[in-house]
Amino acid sequence: MNTNKTERVVALVAGEHSGDLLGAGLMQAIRKQSPQPVRFIGVGGPLMKEQGLDSFFPMEDLAIMGIAEVVRHLPKLLKHRRQLVSFIEQQKPDVMIGIDAPDFNLTVEKRLRDNGITTVHYVSPSVWAWREGRIKGIKKAVDHMLCLLPFEKAFYDRHQLPATFVGHPLADEIPKNWSRTEARQQLNLATDAVYLALLPGSRAGEIERMAEPFLQAAASLQQRYPQLKLLVPMISEQRAEQFRSLQQQYCPELTLQIIVGNSRLTMAAADYLILTSGTVALEAMLIKRPMVVAYKFSWLSYRLIKWLFHAPFFSLPNLLADTQIVPELAQDEASAENIERHLARLIDSDNSNLMVNFLRIHERLKVDANERAAKAVLNLIE
């Protein structure tokens, strides 16, 4: 532990953009709350660098997806991990905070904790949903878990691992009432139209699997509701080109508008949403738009998930409500016919109870995550 009482030393390691965002907010809050000056070390991206972190190596080196990619980069990852652990041990920080990236960070935290350094993990792995046995390894690596979701803290309480529910930064960031008209004006859309937004994913594999049922459901809905206009936000021009190609293959006659970037703003401009599972479903709930959540996995992934997954729902709105408040369709159930049927039901309903549920969950999650997380960290190192 740092012996210089006039200065705090805080180590942080983030592995991708979302972690960089969380880390930057946490650093700012720690500096504001700490009675002593704080020096930050570790690994982060541009936002954490703006807050004073001199990254030990580029954060992009950790942002590796897919088994083949990880195997190809394994020697570099192992070297980075070894050198990073050695560097942090030499600096003797008051605390080490691993931000998400559990495959890398939990190993680093375990080695540092074995050498007497206090460790915190920010963003719980989904151990509550599958592979619950991982909790044994987590308890060996982590002194304190910072949880974004309330049911995660309850899980760690059951397993006697100290944890703090800090709320979700997205709930702090997204307004409780996002004007549909203002969002449309920002995107130069007609303010009096009825819009359905399709969000088939941000990765090539997701789009490949979900484009067909999403497009076919949208085509049927447009025949049923001729006033319905279609929006498709895409994360990049490359993914937009992929989607255009799939549209020509499955529904060439369909009229739709692809928007590159601005997925959150597009959701706010829409009246209804068809989307994949993941953080986007949480965003949609916080923006408060009726949705159908659908997802298809590769055959092997689905077999493994069926075997290992134990949560009652796979979409975050339902997990947070602890009951099904939005339709969720997985694998064979995620057909165009089922998506159309559930979306038509939403179009024909007033959805007022759904909006009440969305607002109630938003208020539970909006508790100033950065400030709460910083307070938990400083309390721990006191």
C-alpha cells in the first residue's frame, strides 16, 4: 500500500471504450471527494488520459474479441499482464480497480491481492446468470465489487463478498423524459410520422443472424400499418453496407432510412423498437420506447448457453423488473412472425403501464454512479 500519506495512488485498468468512459467518470469523482491529491496509474483510453492517467500500454491492446483473435494475440497479452502486475506492485497503490474486462482484470487483481494490494472490480461479470462457480475465483481476486444493477449486489451478499450497488451511469446520462420531437428535429425527420427503429446489433455476426427476421417482420408490419416508416441506426458505414446488402437479399422492395451513428438519438426519435439483447435494451428502456427484444445465437453458442444460463430472463428490462414487461424472443422463437405479432400488440396498446415500469426502474438506477463508486473506493482505502 502507498506509504505517502500526502498523496493517494489509484491504479485502474480498462479494456475497451465503455470501461474508459466508466473510468474517466470514476477518476473525476475520486479526485473531487479525496482530501489528498490523487495520482492515477494503469491502463485506459483517451477519456481516462484526459483525467490524468498515463496509460502503461495502449488500451486497444486489450480490446480483442473472439477466440481466434485472443489466441493470436495471447503472447502479447500475457507479456502485458506480467509487466503490468510488476509495475503496479512497484508503485504500491492504495487500491487497484479493474474496470470490466474480467478475463484480463480478475487475474491481475488476484496476483496483486496476493501481494497485499486492495482490489476492486467495477462492473460485475454476469456470474449471477451463468457459470456461478466463477464466484470462487472472484472472491480470491476481489476485495470489493462495484455493481451497476441492484440484483447483482444481492447475489454477492449471498456469497459473502462485499459489494456496493452504485447505479448505472446510463441512467444518470439519459434524461427521464427524452422528447421524441426534439430527437426527430436533430435527425431532420418528419415530426408527425410514426417510426419503427430496427437495431439488429453492432457486430457483423449479429447483423447476419438478425437482419432477415427483423426485415421480414418490418415488411409485414408496414403492410399492416401503412403509415409506419422504418429507421435503422448502424454503428459504422461498414455495418451499414452489410445491412444494405442483406436488405437487397431479403426485402429489396422495403423502404427504410439507415442512419450511421446516433443509435441512441434514433431510438429517442422512434415510436417503437425491434432490437437485439444487450446494453441496447437497457438504453431503450431508459429512453422509454416500447420494444420487442429478439436474439439468435450460433448453434453451438446456444447449446452452451441453454446448459449454463440460469437467469429467468435474458433482457435487462425484464431482469430489472423481475417479471416479463417486454417481449423477449430467443433462437427459434425469434421468427419474423413472432416479432411482428408482439410489435403489433404494442402498436395497438397505449403502453401506459409499460412506461410506468420503465420510469420506476430508471429512478432506481439513477443514483449518481460516479459519486457512489468513488465514495465506496475511498471508504475502502481509508
